[in-house]
Amino acid sequence: MTGTQDIGDWMKGVQSRMEQALAAYLPPEIEVPARLHQAMRYAALDGGKRIRPLLAFAAGDLFHANAEALARVAAAVEMIHVYSLVHDDMPCMDDDELRRGKPTVHVKFDEATALLVGDALQAQAFLVLSELGEAMSDGDAARRSLAMIRVLAHAAGSCGMCGGQAIDLESVGITLSLAELEQMHRLKTGALLRASVLLGALAGKALTAAETAALDAYAGAIGLAFQVVDDVLDATADSATLGKTAGKDAAANKPTYVSILGLEESRVLAEKLRNDAHAALAPFGDGARRLRELADLIVQRKA
């Protein structure tokens, strides 16, 4: 799938495949309860950069995973991500009205429906992942499928994404150290990005300890870089560019890399993390080309 294809064309191909996979793996909108299914599809389809699926496909390319296995892995991790966005946008959390350039789910539908959308998307993610063995015909498929479910569950739970969000909510108006901010974002943002990389790789083969360590180092660097750049963009871009409300972090008095380090030092940190990500991939040689390109994209993006 990689070959000599330009990164932009490769990304469009993955994003198109992802749209098809999500449309296929989500319940039809006419199936009862129709309104809930309509809201699930509204939240998940037709929007977003699909960074997590791109990472899964890039890691899968490195370990020669088949396309069907990657589609399932990427759809599962994206469903978890979308569920987190739906809940984050609710009035009890960040209280936002704009996501991916359109009204948030609780605005388009209602708060109760938005809560159920998040719950249902989380369950659907594990349903999709549980059927992965059908797309991996080798003798190790069952063991790897179980390992992948464990990776995603850990990334989504209290020691991963949910835990990071809890720390974020508790930190409003509080001055955090750089180490405390890093810990929060390794959980809130980094855990699911790490899962994307590991799940894509595991769709291809069982990983050695050395391969897992290298991918962990890469994912750790891009996970922090992603949040640093998010903080920079929140402070410098407008809502139309971001597709969500700009300046929310400052308005809510949340600790960010920009508030602690300043704008220029945050940009310097993002570049250092990009270099760290490249260095972590050295053992994989040219096969990790897409992962390197995605590290560049994450740091150099403008929205």
C-alpha cells in the first residue's frame, strides 16, 4: 500500500477506506433505535483528519498487515476517539458547540442522545475488534486479537484516555509543572495514539520486545507533539481553521504547554519531539517511511 505513492495521495486513500469501513461497521441509521444510530453515524462519518487510523495503517504497512485487518483496527480506534470527542463536548465537560466544522452531537440532537452515542460507540469499537480474527488467518490470530483488545481497553480506560481527561478536569485554574502536564497528556492524548500504532503493528505480526519498545518511543514522542501543537494552534488559529472553537483553553484557564512554556518554546519542544520520533524508528529503516511522514505531519499541521 505504501510503495512510492505521495504522502498526500496515500492519506486520501486511507481516509477514503476509513470512511467506507466506518459506514460498514456502524449500525444502519434506519435500524431501531434509529435516532441513536443516526447520531452515531453523524458523529463518526464525514469529518476529521483520521490521524489515528493513519497511524494504524502506517504501522500495519511496516509489518505487512492485510487491508481488512487494518480497516477493522483503524475503525475500532477511531470509534473510541469519536466517543471521547462526543463526551468531551458535552456541557458537563468542555461545553462546546462546534466539532469538525459542524454542530456537536448534543447540539444537533440532545444531551441524553450524546451520552448514549459515546457509550454505544465504545461498545461498537470492541465488537468490531473482537471479530478481527476473521481477517487474520494465521495460527497466531486468536492470541494477537486478545492482545489487541487488551491494548485498546487499557488505552481507553482510567489509566489511559479517561484518566487523562479526569486529570484535565481537576487541573482547571491550577498551575501544573511541566512534568505534571506531560503526564496528563500522555494519558489523555498519547495513550490512544500509542494504541493506534501498536494495533496496526499487531494486525501484521506478534511484536518482539525490541519492536514494541521502539514503537512505544515513537508513539510517546508523537503523542506529546500532537498536544503541544494543539496548544499552539488553540492560541494562534481561528475557529474556522480549526473546525472547533479556538481559544477555549485560555478562556477556561486550563494549563497548556503555551501557558507554561510560552509560544516559541512550545514550538521548539514540538520540533524536538519530531526528531525523537524519527530517531525511535531508526531500527526499522525505510519500512517506517509512513510513520516518519506522519510525525512530520503532526508537528507541521496548521489545523
